[in-house]
Amino acid sequence: MSRALKELEQDGLRYMLNFPLLPDRASTLSVHVDALYFFLVALTLVFSVGIALAIVILAIRYRRERQPKPVPIEGSLVLELTWTIIPLGITMVIFIWAAAIYFYETRPPRGAMEIYAVGKQWMWKFEHVEGQREINTLHVPIGRDVRMIMTSQDVIHSFFVPAFRTKADVLPGRYTSVWFRPTKTGRYHLFCAEYCGTQHSGMIGEVVVMEAADYQQWAQSGTDGSLASAGEKNFQQYGCAMCHRSDTQGRGPNIVALYGKPVLLDDGRTVLADETYIRESIMNPGAKIASGFKNIMPTFEGQISEDEMVALVAYVKALGNGMANPPAPVANPDTGVYPVTPNKEPSMVAPNQPKPAPSQPKQK
Ligand code: CUA
């Protein structure tokens, strides 16, 4: 056999042996999802094998020529209860287990670092609060809770990282959120998992999980200011500051320390000032009028891009929040270790913001 052929054979063997049935397990969630998945596979096996065996055994045992005609059974309460209660128990186990995983996946832990994602036909754009922007590549640090705040510029996409067992739809007109905590450094597939047009299958990328110190260095290298400072520029550029002033003289509500707080509306409802509320108040200001204000703000629909919107949202959040998500701590660049701080009120201003007057008069 020629040497080339031999090498080819060895390559083929290696290829065959390298046949992963599951993607890497690279997040805290993946362990939970896989456990449930294996339980479902085992359950399916037990029933499939049991039913197949029963078919074979009963077919042999009750062959036509050997047995007399069977007598019809009128009903059996015991039998009916058994085949109702046992499957009910099994499905409830699956339901409760899966619901627990769902709650885990959809509730980001307090203090999670935030990364914004904008999906568009056909690419992923990511914006880090430090100011880094990237396309189809997402850098994240190992061992940190990462909350993705995602929206779409056009149609529905879906953010899917198999190695994290993380998947969430990305919708136009609102923010959806998902979180994960990477547990293994490396490069992992990123897919769009919602058919979004002809190039859907090309809407792929890579998640790069880095050591904390490497990430810190990467995130702070070569940016021209934080995302919030870009948002502040937009805030001035679009004239928002004319009405949304940090004193009581503005025609619009004061937005300092707005994020994460309940807002009383003029129709008596109370809504939470989250990312989607901020976005809606810019795109469709008449939808929810803060109590005590008039419906006079023009819409910015079609004037502000999703990228600018993300920056504006980051700016409003940096102006202070109600502890929904305190600002992310910064790792020690030498050790890559994050300081452990007790829960305390976060700073009310972004690092590059002038401090508002200490006694902020309350808006009516
Ligand atoms: Cu985006 Cu499929």
C-alpha cells in the first residue's frame, strides 16, 4: 500500500473516531440540559425496548394456531388507573425538571456583565459596554455570568450557542435576554437558529471564551470610549437633552436613576423601566406616558439605528439603576480575579459623567 493511501486511511480512522454525539459542554447550563436530555433518552429506550419485547413475546405466545379465541375484557379500573398515574408521574418529573432549567436559563444572576447583540440579515453585531464592537465573533470571559441583551434590525433571528446549550429568539422591536456562564476556554460555534432568509445558513459565527485577564485586556484595547459615552453623544445629537434634563425644568421625565425602577404612567399603570421600555419610549413615545407629562415627544422611529439605540439604552442605564443589574466589576488585570463586593448601592453616574447635584429634586 502506498504511503499516501496509508495516511489517508489513518486520517479516515481518526475522523471516524472523532465523532462527537454532543457539542462541548462549555457553560454551567450545559450540564443541566444534558442531564435532562439523557434522562429523556433513557426513558425512551426503556419504553421502546419494553414495547418491542412485548410485541415479540406476545406474538410468539399467542400465535393463532395454538390459542383459542380470546375473551373480550369489559374494563379494569386497576389497569386504567395504573396506565394513567404512572405516565402522569413521569411527565410531571419531566415538566418540573425542564421548568427548573428554564427558570435558571431565563433569570440572569445579579451583577451579570452585559453584552448587546443586534441581529440583521445576515450577521451578528455585538457591542460590549467597554466600547468594543465585533461582527460574527463574540468574546466572553470564562467564569463570569454574561447576559445578552438582543434585538433585531429586520426579521426574527435566533441566538444559538450549542456548546452553552443557549438559544433565544431575537426579535425586531424589543429586547430579549439570555444569560450563560462559560466554564471552558475555547472557540465555539454560534448559529442563527431561525430561518431568516436566503443567507440564513450563512449567519454563523464564533464565540471565543477567554481567560478573565485576557478578556479584560481585549475589552479595553483600542476602543474610542465606552458604549455609554457613545450613547451620551447620541443623546446630545438627537436633542434629547433639551427636554430630558437632570433638573425639574425639563418637559420630559428626568432619566437619571431611571433604569430598573417602576414608572407610574398617566393611566395609573406602573411599568418597569427596563431596556424594552426605554427603547419603546424613544421609538413610540406615546405608548406609555409617564405620569405628570404630556404626550409631546416626537417619535424617532426610522431615525435611530439599532446600534445607536443600544448605545442610548446603555447610556440611560449608566445614569444609574435600581439594582436590577449593578455595573459589572472590573477584574484585577494581573490576577484576572474579580473583587467580591457586598451588595451596595451602585454609583449613580457613569465614569465619564459629570456628577448630578447631590440633592436631586424629585420629578412630579
Ligand atoms: Cu438569522 Cu437565520
